[in-house]
Amino acid sequence: FPELEILELIGRGGMGAVYKACEKQLDRLVALKILPPEIGRDEAFAQRFTREAQAMAKLGHPNIVTIHSFGRRGDLYFFLMEYVDGLSLRQVLDRGTLSADEALAIVPQICDALQYAHDRGIVHRDIKPENILLSRAGQVKIADFGLAKLVGMAAAPDLSRPGEGKPDVTAAGGKVMGTPHYMAPEQLERPGDVDHRADIYSLGVVFYQMLTG
């Protein structure tokens, strides 16, 4: 990626690695997500990637991380996304400093983003504290919209290297997508029938955790 100055590795999990980078020509910070290399071995993945990535890139909402561009470089599929300067909800929860009032301020922003995406036929499938970002300005941003479906349909990730020490995306026969502690039952029992209600279930689990620790 000669147009980027790679600054640091932000995180790594079942859906790839994310780097903080500077886009040289525009002099702006961005997040570069590189999908797991093994998924490119699926011959049908290229067509699926373009179709799903285009849908994800059309999500323009203040509470959803913006996708600037996407594509393929050699054997690597990637997304270039908005960089959110702040913390993940997981990091905030681990600090044990979240009040009930703060939780009640965060949840409506997540609901607005989910409603917007669901109205456009896109289900997140992996709502969890790691995918909810809180900027320094206090704005909530949901990351990785639709990525669980895209990566999960291609190949099972390496579960021996989960992100941030938590259970990460699972794939059984390339069909089951999500994170075990936050998944709705139908994501395991009937993965082909998953709809927007799975996201609402997962948000309920996150909200419960925010309120109770």
C-alpha cells in the first residue's frame, strides 16, 4: 500500500487485522482492515466480496464507520475506513467506569445505526463491545457492518488467535457467524434464516453487560 504510511497495528481477530495508517495524499488518518488471507482461496469469494462490499460502503450514517474504499492487492482483500480516535466499548467496560447514564446515552445511537442498516437489508451479525467504538467527542460508531457474513461464508477463521482475548467469529461449515456470548440462538440453530432480530438480541446482551458489569 504505497499510498499509505502504516503507523501501527490496532487489533487482530477472526475477521482480519486492522492498522492505523495515514493516507499520504489527503494527509488524513484512516483504518486499513486486511481480511484473512485464506479467504481469497475461495473462487467465488471475489464476486461475493464486490457485491457485499458495495452494499457496506453505501451505509452513510453518523453512527456507522464510513468505508472510503475497498479492493484487492495481490492475494489480500482490504477495506480502507474512517479512523475513529477513541476507545472500543470493550475497553471502556474493562475499565469498569461506565455509568448507567452513559449506557443510556450510548444505546439509542446504536439503535439508530442498526435501524438504518436494517432498512437497507444489511444485518451486522456480530454486535459486541469490540465492534462499538466511542470517539473522544462522545460519538458512537459501529464497525464491521456485514463483515461477519462476508468472512464467515468463505472460511473458518483461526480461533486460536481471537481478538483481545475474547471469543471471536466462528464458522461451522462456513455458515455460522457471530461471537458465542452475544449470538442469538438462531445464529447457531438456523444460520440461513438469520435476520435483523439477531442484532437486536445481541444489543440486548451488550446493554445488559453495560448496566450490570
